[in-house]
Amino acid sequence: MMNRRDFLGTAVVLAGTGLALNNTFAQGAKLISNAGDPAIDSLSVYPDTANGKHQLYQLWIRDNNNTVLTSYRAHQTQKYPFLYPVAGPTTGLSLTSESGRPWPHHRSVFFGADNVNKNNFWQDTLSRGQIISQGPAFAKDDKGQYKISKTTVEFVDKCLWKPSNAPALLEDNRLFTLRLIDARRYQIDASFDLKVLADKVVFEKSNHGLFGIRSSHDVAPTGGGTLISSNGDEGEKATIGKPANWMAFFGKRHRTEVVEGIAVFCPSKAPHPKFENCPWFTRGYGNCSPFPMNFFKPGENLTLTKGEELKLRYSVVAFTGDPKEAELDKLWEEFDNR
């Protein structure tokens, strides 16, 4: 079982190099080596490196210097960056699937879109389009200190939505904040600031994309779990196409009696008229995302012109117990007011 006591320190190391980052950390933070580190009552965070070089492509966040809570995976050979795992607060088992059959492009916690200027930034080959990380990093404040406290970690990335052999259509600046709530819950807030680089970017009707999750099989309805919305609707047929504050999957974890779940939050304030009363795309096998493009009428689209920005924000909560025990409604209100 994972324990989160006082979270007295944080740590940053370069994985595989044995080198500590020579930066000033938040008050109370603690540097550790990566050579058989002992357990610590805190978060530990570190970046991974590419081929021994200090070009970052993967960020890791651990609890107690033991269980990986999540990892931001942003290698430039991928279709798009994504978060995996999202560990269950009690079991440590991932609540998301890294690559779910029969659609292996469903990557855990994702952000992307199909049918953008006839390109595909969600599935298919890299030649159809790719969201390319420019190098993730742990965030710093104006004084150069890492934005890491006893219970939070912030990390950032800039990504380019680039068709094959053509200039990028969009610049995507993203911020993630992992926040420990208690021993049974933690939350990952995610914001995306999309800036249009091309003369025109057109999002046409498609059935998947933007922000969402692919849950692990054991918490999805097809694996014995439950899909439920903030409205109390259960299952794919009762939730698909309907607005909701949040959507969650939960159930008994594989080979355990522990109930855990994962929820996605959508804010009440629409970032664009096309997102008013934003309907959810849901699947009983474990996919959900607040995604209006799936419900466009014939000929309808979202068109943005050069220099326009689209600011999106969402949140993910990993929890032990059911949605009521996790107080998802209360957490959503706090998120919505941030």
C-alpha cells in the first residue's frame, strides 16, 4: 500500500547519469542520488535523458521514491506525448492502459485530434501528422526555483502539431500540475494553450481526440468496472453525447479486492462557443473525452485563423473507493473555481 505522510522533501535526479541537477529547489526540498535510493516520505521527481545526452524526453514522478505515480512520455518518435502510468493510490496498479487493443493508438492520458486540415494527430502513421514535443521540463518560477512543494509538482512542454514535410499548424504550450490530496486521492490538472501558426486551421468532424483517457481494462465496464457521469448516468449508452462535469471509471483492481477509479473533469466555462455544453465521447471498453467534434452536424467545423488561441483545461483524479467516497463533485467544484 502506498502511504503519503508529510511529504517532507522532493528530489530531482538525472536518470541513468548519477548527476544531480544544480538548481535551487523549494524550501524543504531534498536532493538524492539515484544509486539504490532508500524510501523517503515525499515525492521524488526526475527527468530521463536521450542516449546519455541531457536532452529530456521523459519526466517521472514517484511516491515514497518507490511507486511511479505517472510519467510524461514525450519522445519525438511518438505520435504524440502522453502520460502513463496513472497509478492507483492504494494498489500502485495503473488505472490507464498504455496501448489498448484493438486500437493501440489509445495512449493512457492523451491530447490530440483527428481530421485537422485533413491531417491526423491522433492515430495512423507519423506521415499523417505528429504532435512533436520540443522538450518537457519541470516548471520554474520567476526566481529560477522549481515549482515543487511538499505536495505538488508542475511540469511543462511546448509541442508543435506538424504535418509530414510541411510547417507546423499549431503551437501547443501545456502545463501539468500533480497535486497530492491525501492517501486515497491525487489529481493532475492539465492546461493547453493552442496558438494557430498556419493561415487557417480547420477541425472537422471526427470521433476521437482532444483530452481524454483510455482506462485499464479492470475498471472499464467490459472488464467488470463501471462508467458513470456526474449526472449519475451509467454505461456508454447513457453517457455518450451528454454534457457532464466529469466522467469516471471505477472497479475492483485485478487480483485484488481494492476498488479504485479514475475521473476526467471538464470546466463549466467553455473556451469557445463550439464547446458550450460540451458532450462526452464514451466507450464501455474504457475511453472517455469531452469532445464536441464527434457531434458536429454535417458540414460543421471549428475554424481558427493565424494568431488565434484556444485555451483548454481539464483534470484527472485517481482515487480509491467509489466516486462518492472520493468526493468527485467537491473536487470538481474546486477545479472549476481555480
